[in-house]
Amino acid sequence: MLFEIINPSDKCTIVAPDLEIAGLACCLIGVGKYALQEIGGTNEVPLFLFGGQDEWFVDNFGVAFDEALDRALANRGHELAACLESTLVGDEKERDQFDALVASAKTDKEREDIVLKWNDEHRSSVNDICGRAQRFAANIRLRMGRSGE
């Protein structure tokens, strides 16, 4: 699923396997200040500027945000990290161009360099949504490596 990250700065997109992972990623990187709208679909994650995050997670997934996050970290950490790593400055058409560049990478380091360069060159705001998402993903992957997942 491809989502636009609704935010006050650069147009960004993110890829998620489902709405729960998308919602977790949105809440992590936006802390309630961003929303998601599925491109070509009807799924969305609302803004949580004035709260309501736990209620939305309970209504949609049966548990509050913290429990959904703990569950995802325990069982779907790779999916959550991959979702966060997919955060990109650009729209759907720019994502196609970006994906072609990433596909040309021969190593993880090359891929990481392409992602950093792309987001740095396309970002017009000091609000580094993609950098924040990459840091969350790196922390999740580090945690998974320590726990043997």
C-alpha cells in the first residue's frame, strides 16, 4: 500500500504492507502531527494533534498504540523497519524513478547512500521526515539484532 504523508512541508510517500504498520510508522515519525492517505485507495490515518491515537488503534486493531507497537516490534519488526525505510520525499511518479535508482544498488551501503542523497536533494524543508524515519528504522533493526529476531 502506498500512502502520502500529509504534512506541512515536503510531499512524502511511504509504503506499508497494511494499515496497522502504516499507522504505527505515521505515529512514530509524526508524533500526531502527520496523517496518511492511501494513494489509489480509501485507507487513512488521521491527525492526532489533540489526542485520539489510542482510540483509533483500539477501534481499528483492538489494542492501544503502545500495545500495537510492542506487538509489531515483537512479531513484525522487519515489516515496520522496511515501512519506515520506504519513507521518501516525492510523489508516486518520483517514487518510480527512485525505485529504479535503488534497484541499481549493488550493496546495502550503496542503497543507503542513494536514499540519503535523494532525500537530501529533494527536501526543501528543515523538517527531515525521511531522516527521522530512517533513524527509527535503524533503531528497530538494531533492537532486532540484539534480541536475535
